[in-house]
Amino acid sequence: MGEGVPVVFMPPIPFCHLEAMWNVPGISAWFDALAHGAEVAIYDARGLGLSEGTSVDCSIEAMTRDLDAVVQRLGWDEFVLCGFFNASAPAIAYASMHPERVTDLVLWGGFARGIDVYPLPMTADVRSAEANWPMALDTAARTWTAGAGDEARRTAEYFRRCARPVQAIAAFVAAREFNVRAELDAVTARTLVIQRREAPSLRPEIARAIAAGIPGAELVLLPGEAASPFSGDIDAGARAIEAFLGIEAHESSVAATTNAFGESLTARELEVLALVAKGRANKEIALALGLSVHTVERHLTNLYPKIGCRSRTEAAAYALTHGLAS
């Protein structure tokens, strides 16, 4: 999506699902903001999300090999690499192996050694995983969002769609074995290590250790308790990353407006809706906003239920009657 600086996001195993992610408002808003100045590529890890296959291989060797296949298919010789949470160690490994390709490295909630984050041994026992999975997801969602309520509920539902219990446990077992501390000083890419200072699951000393180990790395600890960049003060995190990458921040890049149905429209959805009200076709909207037609269609699919509409005509009428067609 988008145009500009090429950016690749490694999937933060086991929570990746290219379709379900757009049902979480914070995720769609965050990526829409970044896509104003970057061409962003996202993919699902093997065996997770929409990827085919029942087996999960989340070893660093498999994840870096898959990333290499993705960027070769894209035809990108150089790119920014983002590794969030469990994708951070594989991203560090890839950057150390391919300094000629990775120009910049962005790590959120990252770690170099899995045992520092997951100190207790894990086993992929089917019965235990199935029994404890609902509670584990709800707990993870509350940690992710720093609270309960509708956002945590949507996040937990997103997590459920990403992986089956045994698949998820297998991914966490693999992440616990990650250890790339020896590769830190081989990373030559400009590196940003970022997370929120008060998030209970993110220990600042782990972030500081990564920043100290990678030559010239920049460490940013933002205020807030939400572990996820897609919750809490989304705008502050997005702008910090945009500033690091030299991307001009879009005005009100992740701002939202609440409508009569209690849902929120992202800034990009508002732009699309305003152009629909002016009678623009999807191709014209895509050209005006610098998007693909597919992306415009996705925004329309997302915003229709938010405003209680089922058609383009109803959406245009809604925009006109609510003063959103300026």
C-alpha cells in the first residue's frame, strides 16, 4: 500500500492475519498514516493468518528465508525493515546478514534473546493449549491495549483469527529460543528502537540493551501503558517513526472522528467518504489520494458498516447530511 520509501513488515508471530487486521481500527489507522509517505509491504508468516499449510515454522532461519523471498518478489534491492515484538530478533538477524539491502531498521517492543521475555518453558500440549487459550488471548489483548472494553474485545477476536492454539504456542516456543545478541554489532543499518515506557510487558532495560548493542542505534521510550503501537497514543508513535525515516507526517495522520453509530472513521476513511459524496469513481479516488483501487475498495468495505450504510448512494447521503463532504 502507498507510495514512497519501501518498508517491509516482518509478521509478529503468531499474531498476523492480512484480512482480519483491518477490523482493528488502530491497526488500519496506523498503516494508513505510514502509507502517506511509504510503500508498505505486509505478509503473513508461513502456516499463520492467510498463509497455506498446517505446519508452523517460525525459526529465525525460516523467517529470514521467507522475508528474502518476499523482497525478491517485490524487486526491492534496498528497503526499511520493521520488526515488532517476536519479529524483532529475525529482523535483526536479517539486517546483520544483508547490510547491503536494509537501509533502516525499526524495532518496536523488541528483544535480542527470547528467554529474557519468555523465561518459563513452554510446551505445545494440545489439550492444555485449547483449555487455556481464551483466557490467554483476553489477557494478551488487555496488555496490548492497556485496558478492557471494545478495543480489547476486537483485539482478542483478531488474535483468535490469526492462529489456532497449538500453532500459536509453537510460535512462542520458537521465539523463546531466539538469540541474536552476537549479531547486534554487525547491524550497519540506521536503527530505531522504540516502545512505551510504562507498558507492563515491555521492559525498558531490554530495549536499552538492543540500542547499546547496535552501533549508532537511537532509543525512544514513549509515555503510555499500551504495549502495541496500534493502541494508546497512536499518533506519537507513528510520528516518531515517520521522523526517523524522514517521511513527512500527514496532517492529522491518525486522527479519527466518532459518528452517530459510536464507531470511528479514520482520517483516510473520511477522505474517501468525502470524495464518494462528490460522485468520484473508485479509480478517481485512488488517483486523487495516491492509493490503489483495491485500497479504496477496502476502505469503502470498512466504512460502510461503521456509518450504517449498505451502498455508495447511502454513504454519499450520509456524508452530505453530516457535513463530511467539504
